[in-house]
Amino acid sequence: MGTIDDLPPLRAVIAAHGLAARKSLGQNFLLDLNLTAKIARQAGDLGHADVLEIGPGPGGLTRGLLAEGARKVVAVEKDARCIAALEEITQAYPGRLEIVSADALAFDPRPYLTPPVRIVSNLPYNVGTELLTRWLDPGTWPPFWTSLTLMFQREVAQRIVAAPGSKAYGRLAILSQWRSEARIVLDVPPEAFTPAPKVRSAVVHLTARPEPLFEADAPTLFRITAAAFNQRRKMLRAALRGLSPDIEDVLLSAGIAPTRRAEELSIEEFCALARALAAA
């Protein structure tokens, strides 16, 4: 599996610290350090950026990020068992790794980071989508990050980059592509992990747009997409009835036939609908 620094192989680290992956924490550890370095390279030039990593576990990706020249890595880890293993990495990369013992869903990383900021993570499966939607909806735009390079189950990755009309197209595609440029940059087979998951994984790279793709009020757009895809098999006039008693007129004013369904609408059309609903 190769090595990228003078630290012990990850299997030895896991054995020394008793770090059996826990399903309750959504843990699947990457052991191939050449692969973790390759993932780090998908984030672009890290030499002039601070990197936020969620769920570093025994530190495979952490070491990849540091070996690839990250200015600073802030590693947020919920599992207290992993902290000692991560602290060993700080000795090999003095002054460049800050470890935070916290739940990423309840932690504000911004005080720890200096722009530009890149987020690079092998996200725990059980919180990955939740964290992505939070990063895409920070309240103000542009966000505190410039890019996201994230590992997901391949099915989730396909939903992020999906085109209108495809089976995978839904709310996650709209939220991602409205505010960022998203593409799958790497496929990762199950055997790269321990334990090996039952599904393939993929790395998605999202670059924040300076401005959203089309004008729309974010809360209104998010309400529309939530309602539309919650009942995606229904015509829009039925799926969106709870948003306005005059929803058919709102749809027509946006140039959208009320009989169409959510997966048929482009991001531009959803934004037009959001503007029309806000005006109504």
C-alpha cells in the first residue's frame, strides 16, 4: 500500500490504538496512503489554503493532505479513540495539524480557519448528506469555503451531479449545482476501505460559484424543491399546492405547465418558479 511519510502504516496504527471501525459512527477507514494522497490532490493546490477535514479516523486522509502540502489541517473527530493516533501525526508535521474533538454537526469551524479554505473529507456515511446541505446553505453567499472535495457512496455522488430528467435528479442536484460547479473526480472500490462497505464510493469536487447560477431567494427555492421532490411522481400543481392556493397561476406566470413533474424542470426553471412565488 506504500507510504507517503515516515509514520507507521495505517494497519499498524489501527492495531496499536484499537481502532476497529464502528458502524454506529458510519466509519469506513481508508488504508492505502497512496490513495489518500491522490484524493488530496483532487482538491487542487493546498499550499496556500487551510483544510477542514471531518471524521479523520486514524488519519489516512489527514496524512495525505499534509504530505500534499496543506498549509494547515483542522481535523474534527467525534470518536475519542482516534485522538491519540491523530496526535502522533502532529509530531511529524509540526504546527500544521490542529485536532478538534467535537461532533461536526454541532461545531462551527470558522474561528479555526484562515481563508482560503478547502473542505476535504471522507465523510462518515451517516452524516455526509446533512453536512453537504449545510455547507451549501450557510445563510450568506459566498460561503467560508472555496471548494469541497468529499467522499460519498457513489449513489449519493450521482445524485449531486445528476442532470434534469435522470433517475438520480432531485433536490440535492439542484442545491449543489445552483451554488457550485460539481463533478465526480474519482471512483473508489469497496476493497479500499476497512471494513469494506457493500457499495462503491466516489469523490465529488464542488467549487463555490461567486454568485448562484440563477437569481432566486434561497429559502423559497429550498421550500419549492423540498415540496416538489417529496412527491416527485405527482404533477407540480398537486405537489406544490401547500405553498400557495394559487399555485397553478404561479406556475403559469413562471412559464411552467402545472402538469409537469419535478424531475422535468431545469435549475433555471426552478429559480424562475421561486421568483414567481416570492412575487405572488
